[in-house]
Amino acid sequence: MMSRRAIRLLPTQVLVLGFASMIIIGALLLSLPVASSTGESIGFLNALFEATSAVCVTGLMVVDTADDLSLFGQLVIITLIQIGGLGFMTMATMVFLLLGKRITLRERVMIQEALNESKLQGVVRLTRNIVGMTFLIEGIGALILALRFVPMYGWTKGLYFSIFHAISAFCNAGFDLMGGYRNFTGFTDDFIVNFAMMGLIICGGLGFSVLLDICRNRRFKKWSLHTKVVVCVTAALIGAGALFFFIVEFNNPATLGGQNWKGKVLGALFQSVTARTAGFYTIDQDSLTDASKFMTIILMFIGASPAGTGGGIKTTTASVILLAVLNVIRGRHDVEVFGRRISYAIVNRALAITVISFIMLVSITMVLSLVEPYEFVDVLFETASALGTVGLATFNNADLSGISKMFIIMTMFAGRVGPLTLTLALAKRMAGDTGNVKYPEGKLMVG
């Protein structure tokens, strides 16, 4: 009876249950006394919060990874981050391949939907390429970080720090081992650490299909439409965000005001990059001006790109909405970009994702503002960080009430699987609509 019910599960339901099961397993492991640095359990709710944050590659924390977790607990965290970053079906596929198990058609469909691919052909080969590329990029990042961490901490600890932070950065997770909730505030003007971390964050956020396309086709003209849009929007958001933070925080003594020119430039650039769902920070988030906090909220809401390790509504979704608005202003009928027309099915899907994500952002913010004593902008910042699976915060999450922790847990989970599930559900609904029945057109005044 159970097997029949399992067979009836939709691929999207399998993906959601897969992520949920990994969170539960991680929470049980992190709640063990051996996972704590003190030998006492951190409590199941805190363990559930940490496990959700790790699997959903968010980075919001209620315990300090370096100070409060043992080596066992830290290894559990980084394992959950790697699984969450690659995706449940990608990891499951690699396990099946290592065990010599044949990948069935149903499993290939699940992989296709998990990777947000349009074609079923070649998804297993794509999975192998994704895993290989992930380990290669993380390995290169770890070697670069080792140039700084090994001289600072010695070979053993330095290499461990390098590998941990390379995985966490590529997966856009935001977990760190610096201790004292300091994150990377001690490296604001460090060129090697900043560019290694930013490179890993950007590579993870671009999306695996984009990385593969760039590797195969070195020229911009040969890139797919998706790759062109992702790269251009990503570059524009990073550049605009960095310029904004540089100007607004230039004289703020608590952030960039006390830095030299190199520190100001690197600090502004890192803030713009990390707001795209990474969660690391080199300047104190609580000390940001309200204008910078709001800009960070906007960047967190947009997030990274499809089929990547980041969250948010995605760069392509935001670009489609913007193009549709410009299309109305210009009085054009078709939405076009780079000489290609965007179908209205994609426009409607992007609009639905944006609206539902915005409703979730507003609803959770209102609930948290009723039960928490923090300023509204800080509560909005926290909600956007959880929904966009970013991990930045302007206050210590350990001080949140139990009910607020549960809402943040649900928000992080929804941010990781919600937009994808919504897109697939809409796609199925649209695919089933033959369009044979059409109602008479009606007039409605808007604006």
C-alpha cells in the first residue's frame, strides 16, 4: 500500500519531501550532545533551525558554528550545506551511479525538474558534470583561501578553514568558523579572501547550466539566451549595488567610514555580492544605514539565478518582470530581449512567482513585527534574508522567540523549494490547458 502511494507522488512532492527528510535527519544529528562543544544538547528547536538553514543554504544561525558546535557538529553542517547546495536529486543520483543502480525514466524526470532543465535527454550526464564542476571550483577556491588561512592558523586548521569556507561560499550558505559571530569582518580590506569568496559566491549563484554554457562557448554571441540574461543582470546588480553602498556608507564610521580606500571599495563590492543570497559579511549589518538595509533587502529578494545554489525570486524572474513593464511603457506587444521573444506563459509565471513571494514577505514580516521588539526595517531585513535564503541579519537570531524561530524555519524552507515548486505546478497547469474553451473578452480599468 505504501509503495503505491509513493508511486503516486509527483516529482515536485518527492523533491520537497527529500529536502524535508534531510532537514529532519540533520536536526536529529545536531541535537545530539556530541554535536555541541559543551557536551550538552543545543535543543531540538535550535538544531532544527540550524539544519534548515544549512540544507536551505541560508546561513541564519541561532548558535555560533565555531564556538558552540563540536567538530562533529561542524561536519554535519558542512555536509548538509553540500547536499543542499547541489540539490537532493543531484546527490541521490550520484549515490545511485556509485552503487551501479540504473536511473529510471521517472528518476530522470525528477532530475530534470530539480535542475530546471527543459530537456530530459542528457540529464544524468549533466548531473555528473555538475558534481565534477562543483568539486573543481570548491577545490580551487579552497587552495586560494589556503594562501591566507594556512599562514594564519597552521596547516591542519588552515586547510580545514579553507575547505569549509570554500564549500559554504560556493553553496551560498554563509556559515563561518571565525567565532564570536564575527564572520569576515576582520578581512574587510583583504584582497585574497574577498575575491576568493566573491568568486565562489558568484559562481554558485550563476547556476550550473550557465557555468557549463560559459565553459563550452567562450564568446558572448554563442551563449544561450538564458546565459546572456543571467550574466548581464548579475553584473548590473553587483555593479549598481556596490556603487550604492560605496556612496551611502562612505562616511559611516561603523561600516566603511574607518576603512582605507581599498577597504571601502572591497567592503562595498562584497556587500553587493553577498546580498545576492550568500550570507557572509565584512561590515557590520546592524550598523548599516536604513537606506543600505533597504537596498540589501531588494538584492536579497531578487537573489541568485535558476539552477544555482542561491535563493530569491531569481535574476531571470526579475528581468522578465522589468522587461514586461518596459514593454508596456514603450507600447509594444511582444516582450523581447537579445533579439528573442519571451512567451507570455513565462511572463505570467514570473509575475506569479514575484507576487506570491512578495505576499509571503509581507505576511511573515507582519507576524514577526507583532512578536519581536526590533525595528520594522530589521524585521523586514530578517524575513527577506530567510525567504531569499541569504543569511544576513541585523540582530542575533538566538534572541528570537520560539514562535519566531518556527516562522523563520518555514520561511527558509519555502524560500528554498517554494519558487521552484510553484513554477513547476504552473507549468503543469498550463500544459494541461488546451485553450479550446475561451470566454468572451471583458473590459477592466486598471491604473
